[in-house]
Amino acid sequence: MSASAVLKLQKVGFTAEQVEALADFMDTQAASKADLGEAAHGLKSQIEEVEHKLSSRMDALEHRLEMEIGSVRSEMSLMRADARQTEQRIIIKLGGMMVVMVGVVVAIVKLLPGGHP
């Protein structure tokens, strides 16, 4: 407690014992600049630690996400290749069926009365 505060308290009727007791109480309750500095330093250290942990976790998540995206792209590429192969097989089968159908129609026409030999 400052000297001017003590004088002001004595002027309004506080006894020396009351002022001293109040000063002792305030000294135990009030934080000093050093206390505040220590608290600020502690908080800064904790914030830096949390930032470091979050950064590490974000890096790990980013890596996992990149791996998953790569895996999905690979699967999609394989699916496209399978789709092209399936499309080619269907076209070949349809072409074969058309050749057989033309052959069947020609054979039926030849077998019908009045068909060409």
C-alpha cells in the first residue's frame, strides 16, 4: 500500500492498526507485477505447447487425408479401366450376336420355298 493511500485512510479516521492490517491483507491478496509476469509466461508456454500439439495433429491428419485421396484416385482409375474392358466385351458379344443373327436370317431365307440356292 502506498504512503499516500495510508495518509488518506488516516485522514478519514482509520487508526494506524487498521491501516496496517488493511495493508497486510492487501499485500497477501493483490498480485505483484512479478506474479503477473510469471502467470503470463506460464500461459504463453502453455499456449505454445497447445499450438505445437495442434500443428502436429493437423500435419498427421493432412498426411492421412492425402493418402486416402490417393487411394480413392487409384480405385477410380481401376474402375474406369474395368468399365472400358466391360464395354469392349459387350461390344464384341453384340457384334458376334449380330453376325450369328444375319447368318440365321440368310439360312432361313435359303430354306424357305422360293429361296435362292
